[in-house]
Amino acid sequence: MTMLEQIVTVGACVLGTMATRFLPFLLFGRGEKPPAVIRYLGDFLPGAVFALLIVYCLKDVSFLTGYHGAPELIAIAATTALHLAFRQMLISIFGGTALYMVLVQFVFP
Amino acid sequence: MAQNGWGAALRAAFPYTVPIFAGFWFLGLTYGIYMHSAGFSFVYPMLMSMAIFAGSMEFIATSLLLAPFDPLAALLLTLMVNGRHVFYGISMLERYKGLGWKKPFLIFWLCDETFSINYTANTPAGIDRGRFYFCVSILNYLYWVSGATLGGLFGGLLAFDTKGLSFAMTAMFVVIFLEQWKNDPEHRSMFLGFAVAVLALLAFGPQGFMIPAMVGILAGLLALRSRFTGGAA
């Protein structure tokens, strides 16, 4: 990417983020109640989006060749187990990432 | 109270933000180190954390910078990833009402963690509400930006191999996903998200699947609305 393309890309992320933060105050600032469909999406969209983002993170992993995604699957299982055990975001992320780094550097190089 | 109102607000706000400090420095440093290992100068994590101020989006933005140029996909992806902010905003409409010049800053700084404090914390007696919100928000902002900048600056000094560090992004989404699990007792939206994402990945490949997947998820959620809400929509 050129510098200009980088600026446009980051600018798109800034614009999108600011839209999500400022829109409710611009649209509903006078006390109107948000439409039911918006509240419905508020309840159900995040779960689907984070499922999509996990797939996004794994999009370049090849599950049919090489290690069949073993380091990713093991580290995700460990992250999940840590989070269910301790419910501490930092422990889960740190533990899962550290394990993944060991796996890709030493076990599945 | 009028004279040292800001000092008192800062002292009241700080304890609420200590856990966020730990979390933001850890994730912010990781983000800065990740950008450094991806070949970017510390200026990138510094400016991106200042301008975007949405942690998960900054990790994704890094991978967008490494992918072919596609600003429309970047914008759509940001709207989907950060769509949850809309609901934070709706929840904060009343609390942030009438706060004058502070209000645009409070809205700009309304990340997950700041929302969770300002939405739930009761402003201590004698403390100006707007100043309390402002102090919580700016502290969290400074934690994040400083962590990301330091990570970018000192990422090169690390004595260990950073290969695999990018998994921090995956782990972060797994954790947020698990936290979302409880919001939908039957987890149908999550299965929908997974199914649509995997199908789109198989059909369109890793470079082009995000937009079809996002469209598919929105369409699926809207089509299944009466089923998901038990007809009580």
C-alpha cells in the first residue's frame, strides 16, 4: 500500500468507528425511542459478529494440509478453558497467546 | 468543591479505572508490539490508537494495512465490528445529556470499558457527574494510547521471538465471544454467525468473504427476527 492508501484505510476505520459512536446521539438525541429492529440487532448482532471475527482471524489457516490448524485449535481451546475457569480477560488472552507462541515456535515449527 | 472540582473528580474516577489500566497496557503494548513486528513504525500504533480508539478494530486495521487496498470493505467491517457502540450510545443518551463541551469528548471516548464504568458506576456524592465521566474517559484513553505507543517504540527491544503474537487478536475475540454467549441464551445468533462466515469463506475465499458474510449475517438476523425473539418483536 502507498502512504495515501494507508491513510485512506485508517481513515475508513476512524470514520466507521466515529459513526457508530456519534450516530445514536445525533439520531435519538431528542428523546425518541430507537426502533425495535435496532434494539433487536443490539441484542443479537454482537454474538454473530464476534463469531465472524474468529473466522476472520483463522481465514488463512489451512485445515486440510500441514498441521491441520492444530496450534490454532489447541490455543483456542486453552483460551476458552482459561476463561471459563478464571473469567479474567487478561489471563485468558495472555495464556492463550503464550501457548500459541510456544506451539508455533517449538512444537509445530 | 467548586475550586478543586476537577481534582476531586479525578480522585473519584481513578480507582474505577485501575483494572482498565492493567488491561489496556497489556493489550495496548501487545498491539504496539504486533504493529512493530508487522513492520510499522511506532507512529502507526500511536496515531491509530489516538484516532480510532477501538482496540479490536486497531488489531483488524493492522491486518487491513497488510492486505490489498479496499477502503469500502474497511468501512463496512468497522461498522459491523463497532456496531455495538450504537447501543452504548443509546444507553448513555440520558447520562450524557446537557454536559456541554465535554459531551463530544465523552462520545468519542465511549469504548467498551469506559461504557461499562460510566454506565454502572454511581458518581460519588459531591462529585460533578460530567467531570467524573470525563475523568474516567480520558484516563482510559491515555492508558490505551500510551500502551500502544510504548509497544510500538520498544517492541524492537524484546529479547524473545514474537512469532505467533498475532494470536492475541484471536484470543481477544474468543474471550469477547464467550462473554457474548450469555446475552443470547440459546446462542442462535452465534451459530448463525459461524455458519454464514464459514460458508462465505468456502465460497469466496479468504480475500473476499467478509462483505458477503456481513451481508449474510444481517439478512439472516432480520429474516429470523420473529423466531429469535419468540414472536415478541
